[in-house]
Amino acid sequence: MRNLILGLMALATMPLSANSLPGDPTRPTEYKPVVNSAKIVKRHYALTYLMVGEQRKVAVINGKQVTPGSRVDGARVLSITTQGVRLRVGDQTRLLTIGKQAGFKKELSDRKRN
């Protein structure tokens, strides 16, 4: 009976969950996991509209209207020119351009249209 009581007392003092078990005994005591805080996220920026005038420069990037100095999806708009929009993304500079698009062609014919 005495052994049964001692056995129950020993079981009561044992940890019941795996979370309370000690960590990896082979891990150094000064171990700190490496966290990459400078993670570079590649984002896609789509330039869909560009208007450059004497007084006003406007573009639409990812569906948002922007002007020089504004921000869009984590990037700062540096400049808007007829060539495209220059963005600062992190420590990199990108130039967005509008690709060649097929426009409407006017068909010429000898027929008169009413």
C-alpha cells in the first residue's frame, strides 16, 4: 500500500503536458532564432493611365490615382514624365511604362455613311 501511495504522489508531481518539458538540450543557452526583418517583397505595379501636362501630372497605378510625391502600395512616386512613372520601392528605383497598345483603326472606304 505504501508503494501505491508513493507511486501516486510521484505521478502527481510529474508534468502533464509536453509544453512544460524542457527545451532542446543540445541548443545553446544564448540561442536566438534569426528573424529576417528586411524581407523584400516583390510587388507588381501596373501603370494603366498617364497624363502629363504643363500644370498637372497624373497617373493611375494599380487602380489608384497618383501624383508626384504620393504613395501607392508601399512605393513612393518620384516623378511622372511622358516616358512613364518613376517609383521608389524600398531602396530600389523602378520605371513603369505603358506598353504599346493596339488602338482603334479607322477604316477608310469609298462608301458614304449616313
